Amino acid sequence: MTTPSLDSPSTLAALDQEFVLQPQDFERIRRLIYDRAGISLHNGKQAMVYSRLSRRLRETRHRSFHEYLEWLQGSGSDAEWQEFVNCLTTNLTSFFREEHHFDSLVQDLRAFGSRSLRLWCNAASTGEEPYTIAMTTAEALSNSAPVKIVASDIDTRVLATAQRGVYPADSRGLTPERLRRHFLRGTGTHAGMIRVKPEIARLVEFRVFNLMSTNWSALGDPFDIIFCRNVMIYFDAPTQRRVLERMHGALRPGGLLYVGHSENFTDSRDLFRLRGKTIYERA
């Protein structure tokens, strides 16, 4: 007897009779999120799509995925398209994640000398990564160093959290010394929470940015360092290449690209050459 996959539409219907994710609806969702955000959803993602998008069906009072998608494409607002994208993006982050990168960042920042520096964290999520970059910068160069960190994400909800800069005091990745140096502790009703200190927060500029955008000039002057970690794994090969070409153009000569531990771009040696553990230099 064949056991149905937990991600199959028939199984989803059996687990929750509220909605049915038909195969044609899933294929349509795959096309829409690919066109909007470059995200390539494989066939094993039906359960994730059902779980996340069913919330939008309830909130917009649609009775089926088909009805919701017809409305979204026919008369959906920009705000609803943003909600659609928000639902289907993945946000997994922590302070000082893949710590070897920040050990290298100290050396790289110092090697650039005393000139003004621009860094871009283009998967800011809830803010832990760009604030980690800011803390590392402050420790390496002092808080008065002429550094600007642009932190972007396609998901507006996580960026709102990032801009607040408030986290649980037991957040993973923070040492007692860094808690003392870079955060304010909450008291009273805010006990158990921490807030990024103003001198760290002022280094970071948050903005919404879609890597599928053709208007990369809106990012401003070229960057010295780009952090694009654990983003490309959600793109297919042609989309990866297109984004890498644009990142090449967004970096100064000799600029650096920090990527995730499972990402490998040795097939794009004409754009980037491997310089260290998951760190590439602009070719």
C-alpha cells in the first residue's frame, strides 16, 4: 500500500478540512512567488505553503486558494502582494551566526584603513545580522568610524522588528560582555528584554529591497562589503547568476561578498574568486 506524502494535497485536506490546496493552486503560487521574489519552491513545500497562506485566506475571508489567487491577481493591492511575499519568505537568524565571518570581518575592516566604508546586509530579517555587523564594526574601528550599514529585506514585517531593535535578553549568540557593551536592559514591564544602544543603531539604515528589482542604483554608492548569507539557496541557477552579476556591479573593485555555509559560487569565477571560508572577492 502506498503511504501518501504529508505534503500531498490529499493529505493536507485530510489533516485540515478548512481549505484544500489543489495541485493547480500550488503551481500558480510557485509561479507568482518566483516572479515576485525569485524564490524557487520545490514540490515538497506544499505543507509550508498551506500553513502560511491559509492565514491570508482567513484574514481576507476567501473560501479557497483559487478564490484568493484570483482576487490577488485581479484586484489585489500592493499591500496584499507584500503580505503574500511576507508569508512565503523564510527568516532564520541569530546574533553572531556563523561566527567565523565576524572574526574575518574585523581583519577586513581594518585592512580598508580609515576611509569611509559602506556595507550591505541584504537579508536583514529581524535585525540580528546587521546589528552583529554593527557591533563588530564598533569593536574593530570604534563607534566613531565613518561606516554606514544598509540593511534590507523583502519582508516588511521582519524589518519592523529589526528597526525596533528589541530582543529577549537570552537571545542566542550574545556574550555577557557584548550584552553589557552594546545593549540596554529593560526594567519593570520590559524586564527580560534588551534594546540595541543608540550608538550601534545609528550605524544601520533599514530599507525594503527586493533582489529581483532592476533598480539597484537606488542602493546608492558601491559597497565595500556585502553580506548575502543563506539567500541564494532559495533561488534557481539562472536567478543566482543574475543576482551575482548585480552584486558584482554593486561592489567596489576588491570588494568582498560574504555568503552562507552551504552556498558555493565557484562556477562564477568571472565575477567572484574565493578568498576564504565562504568569503568571495570581486573579480
